[in-house]
Amino acid sequence: MDGRSGYFQRSASRVSPRIRRPWRLAAEVTALIVAAVVAFPLYWMVLSAFKPEGEIQSTEPRPWTGSPSLDSFRRVFQQEDFGRYFLNSLFVAGVVVIASALIAFLAATAVARFRFRFRTTLLVMFLVAQMVPIEALTIPMFFLMRDLGESVPGVGLNTLGSLILPHIAFSLPFAIWMLRGFVKAVPEALEEAAYLDGASRSRFLWQILFPLVFPGLVATSVFSFISAWNDFLFAKSFIISATENSTLPMALLVFFKDEGNDWGGIMAASTVMTIPVLVFFVFVQRRLVSGLGGAVKD
């Protein structure tokens, strides 16, 4: 019996890969098709940015170009204050990422480690805040920024602060909820051992807990960066007259004209806007994968 059972086990081990292989192949093909569908708009954007004007306006579009041109990129970089808009977007996104990550880390630690009244209610409110569409809050936020600017300089309308504060507020609920799982995953025995070794609470927080939850901070920072970098609604609503404080998405409006849209310039500017996001993603790719894996595991 032992010999027969061993034979059947060896046979099953040889047959099972053949059974799973078609399903694995189907999954890989499906993943490639989905990736191609998702990547095609990006490909068409970059292609249109390098196409000459005649091919862009052609009634028979082709998924390639025989004469690539940099004229669209020249028109983009020749626009007045384009570099300033770029720096404004970089500043807003950088401040939002750093501030939201630090605040979310401290708040997630408090929610996960301390017991206080209405803690569960607070966590539920975080989820409720994520369900409210940003468009529904734009008008109330406009009046809030207007009134806040009268008492607090630097955060009113027509300032970069009016873009930073809303993005921090909207990115915090998701970041806190996600980081809460990372903080809870750290054993409390580790904290107790650190206290027995003479570590203070602040030292444990920044030298032990912070490095352990850093992958989660990176994962939440990616979403915060993309949201702040691609923002058009707040930039259009809160920056009214101070054009020097406009961000990069507002530069796209220059290429929308009454006599006809400059699609080459629009696609070239969109390509330039995409590059920092790709660079940021490549820079944090390894941390992002481990952070999302930890979030799913939790």
C-alpha cells in the first residue's frame, strides 16, 4: 500500500503542473491584454506629442509616425511661466506628501495603540470621509479658504496654501486607515522590550516603529502625490487672479483655443506632467510593493 500511495503521489505531482498550466497561461494572457488596454492611452498620448501637426489633424489616424517631431514640446517649453507652474506643482505635491505622511503616522499610532472614547466612531468617520466626492465639497471649501485667508495669511485664495491644506485633509483618512494596520502588525512585546531597555516613547516611535511602517508610508505617499500633482479642480477654483501661483495642470488651458485646440501641445504638456509621476513611482517601487503587500495581508 505504501508503494502504491507513493506511486500515486508521484503521478499526481507530475500531472498537476499540466493541469494548472492552461489556467496559468490564460491568466497571463488576460493580464497582458488588460495591461495593453491600460497602457494604450499613454502610448497614444506620447505618440501624439511626437507627431507633426499634419498627422495629428489627419482624418486617418495611424498608431505610428514616420516623421517624429519635437515642435509640440518646443511650444510647451516656450510658454510663459511654464517652469514656474512646474515648480509650484512640485512644491505643493512635496509638502502634501511629507505633511500627510507624518500626520497620518502619528494619528495611526494613536488610534492603534491607545484606548479612548469614540475611537471606533473616529475610524468609521475616516471611511465616511472617503465616500464623499470631492466635487460636492469644492464650493464649501472655496468659502472656507476665503474666510480662512482673512485670519491666517498664506492659506487663503490665490495662494499655494489653499491647494496644500485641502489635499492634506483629503489624503489623511485613507493614509490613517491604511497605516493603522501596519502599526497594529508591530507586536506590543517589541514596544515593551524597548521600554525595558530604557528607550523613551519618542525614541521607540521614531527609531523602531517608524522604520517598520515605512513601506506603508511609501504606499500612502504615492496616492497623495498623484492626487496633488494631477489636481485641476482645486487649482481652477482657488487660484483666481494670482496666475503666478498656478500649477502645471492649469498650463494645459493655454492650448485650448477658440479657433481650435492645439492637440500636439496638449499631449506634449501631458507627457511632461507624467514624467515626474513615473520617476517618483520608479524611485519608491520596491517599497510600494512591500507596502501594498503588507496592507493586503493585514
